[in-house]
Amino acid sequence: MTSWTCADIFSGIGGFRIALEQAGFDCLYSCEINSACRKVYQDNFGEEPYTDIAELNFSKLPDVQLITAGFPCQPFSICGKRQGFSDQRGTIFFYICELIRKKHPDVVILENVKHLLHLDKGATFRVILNALKSLNYFVEYQVLNAKNFGLPQNRERLFIVASKHKPFDFSHVKTTFPTPELIDFLDEEGEFEYLDPSEYTLIDNPKKQESGLIFVGYRNKSIWKTGVRPNTEHLSRVHRQPNRIYSVNGVHTTLPSQESSGRFFIYLPNQHKVRKLTVNECYRIMGFPEKFRRTKNLGDAYKQIGNSVATTVVYKLLKAVINQDLFQGSSTPCILLQP
């Protein structure tokens, strides 16, 4: 296997790292400010990431051919206040630019929430594109959905590929069809947490949405009071969906980073029962390996996986980058990976 060098910035618990190693990359260093995430990263990859990117001396870091960064999404997410670069976390993006300027990687892959495209009528995103282009990189971007890459989750994320030598072509990123169903990713046994029938209501004639979701019902609990139309009190807005129930014959909704209680409820038609998605299942529908060592703190485990990347999406993207021969100066010949 050909080995290219990379750096895993804002690494979280290692979603990018899993895909990078699968694709044949040698990670020379990583960076993550959250101590709980650094512990999980060290447990799985045998190294503790650097902490605060603002305190790193970039000049002393080794050169790499690829930099990946799932830079903080909170300033840009529809779940937050959407303050963009007025949020201190948003300015962290410019540390990435400084790292790129010092290390001159052949390729940079950035990941963030889809809403970044529309924040401030696109002004924030234009700043990001112009900053990368000013460093003499070709910049391409596209929203990729995990459900199109073998995972039963309607998870849309924006991927930006900045390449030094020639533009990247997203049309070569191989998707997987048909869309998988959640039922094929469930635990066969375990301590499942079922809801009593009195705790939820199922709707008549549920239909599969274009997203692949099948909304079948809701818990009988009102959590939203202000500005809500009559008889819709059970339907949480935006990504706050702990009351909604989806059928396992479709895909699952996006796992959010804000959910620390794992309140993801699924309907099993064959059993006519509703239960919570297990933490094992959450990691599985993000493409994490079965032997991945999670934190023992269940609340942190839910938050960490919700804040991670779908590893299968990243892997397919990396294969397309490799096959388009965007790297220069490799010590070993380029070996095309099968799509």
C-alpha cells in the first residue's frame, strides 16, 4: 500500500483518522483541544493529539502532503446561534490557513455543516473560499450525504477540497446505491430501552420521504411552547428531535452533537415496538469499527459521535483524491485504489 503523509487537525475522536489509515495515509500529528476526545483518540491510535492549535509552533511541525480538518461547526450550525466569524470559534479557521501557508500541503480537506454555505447570505463562505484561493490553491466543494455512502443516516455535510496542483473533481467520488436501511445496522441483542405504548402515538399511513426518513410517530411529550401551531406541540423544530420516531425500514436522521442522552427513538414494524437507538448502533451508522474504544462516559460518547464525521464518506473522498493524482513528490509510486 502506498503511504502518504497527513495531519489530522481538530481530530475529535478520530473519524478522519480511521478513514485516513484505511486509505494508506501515515498521520504525523494531530490536534484536538477537548481533553475527553484526546483520551479516546490516544486509546485508539496510540498518540495524544496536540491541544490548542493557537499555541502550536507550525514551523517546527513536519511537512505533510495532506491536511484534514473538521473545523468547529458551532459558529455555523443551524443548531447554534449562527454567529459565524463573530464567534471566537469561527476565527479558528484562520489558524488552518496559517498552517497551510507554513506547511504547503498538496491537498487540504475541510468538513463542516451544510448551513455554512448560506450563513450571512453566503458571505462567511466566500471569506473561506477567498482565503484558501489566496494561498494559491484550487478550491472545490460539495455537500455529501452519508446515506449515499453505505450508511443509513441522512447526514449532509459540506466538504471542501483545496488542491495545489490541479482542481479536484467531485464527480469521481463514488457513491453507493441503493440507500441502506437502518434495520440492517441494528444490534441483534442487548439491553434495549423500549417505550411503553402509552408513551407514544403512531401516525396513519407513514410515507418514506425523499431523504429516506420514514416519520411514523412521536412521543406524547410537549417540549416546545412558544409560536407553535395547535396539535404540533410534539414536533421539535430543526435538529432538536427527541420526540420524533422513525421507522428502521428507512434511514436515521442526523445524529447531533448536542444530544447527550441518546434520545433517538426507532420503530420496529416486525415487533410493533419503539425503542432507543443503542450507543453501539450510533457508532455503527457513522461507520466506526466495532472494536473502536469509546469513552466510558455515556453522555460524552453520544456527544462525541454526533460531532464526528461519517468515516465511509471520508474514505470514498480520499480514494477519489488519490486516484486523481493530486499528490506530488511521493517516495512511492501512486497506486490507484478501487472505487
